[in-house]
Amino acid sequence: MRLFIGLPFPHQVRRDLLPVQKQLQKNAVKGSFTTAENFHLTLAFLGEVEAPRLPSVFAALEAAPLPAIDLLFDTLSCFDGGIWHLRPALCPALMEGQERLAENLKNGGFARNAEPYIPHLTLGRRIILREGYVPSKILSRPIPARSEGARLFLSHRVGGELRYDILTPR
């Protein structure tokens, strides 16, 4: 199973984030855009995990609970490879919670990412914008977003479409 731990957002927040993505789509020559249902902020990417290890993942999540948290998306940016995303303003509670979670996962035998953690919400991948277009005006105001708290997600394809489903302990 391909897994990650992230912060989901309620429908209202996803709806508020969508106009930023729509402006990118409107001005993109090509790219793959995240569906609004999949909008989330990743805390820890686990990759392929075998079912017997699920209890360890849930234990790490339980030992470092990150409850609902208020974020303010105030930066539109792009990683290498045309990965356009929104970043939240500095949030100590988010950074501390992510650090605790990463440490608990490491103690549970999961590899820790060598790269520094950069909180972001991916809008799309491999995006190439039309020549001359500068997206600096897309994010005209910060977007408040209250997360629903940290959850374990399963990343899989259903009918060719990528889906992120929340998993719960049994």
C-alpha cells in the first residue's frame, strides 16, 4: 500500500483553494492537476508499506497527535519539475507536530526524509505555463484553512483516477 500522513481539509476550504488552481489551469500549456477532493498538506510520506506494519504507523500517529490546526496559505510557489503549490505562513504548531510525528515514525522503523520539511499543498505537477504568463497575481489574498487533524491516507488509482482515501485503525 502506498501511504502518507497528511492534513485533510473540509469541503469549504477546498472550495476556497480551487480558484488559485483554476487560474493556473487556465494559463497552463500542460500539466496534471490535483483534484479538489485530494487537496491535503502532507506531513510524512511513507511510500510502500506492507499491511502488517499498519499498527506501527497508527501508533506513531497516536503518539504525536496533531489536532485540527489553523493555517493561512499565503504563498504560491513552484518546486522543480513544475510542481505548483500553496505554502502556509509559518505555523509553529504545525512544524512541531510534524517533527514529533517524523521522530515517532523513525522510532517505529520508518525511514526519515533527508530533505527539510516544507509544508505545502500541491495544486499540480509537471505544469508548464504559457509563455510570458507570470502567476504572481493569482493569490490576491491569504486563504485561511482549518485542517481536520492528521490522518493516514492510502494513495491508489480507481478507474485510472488517483484517489487519496483516509484509513482508520481496525
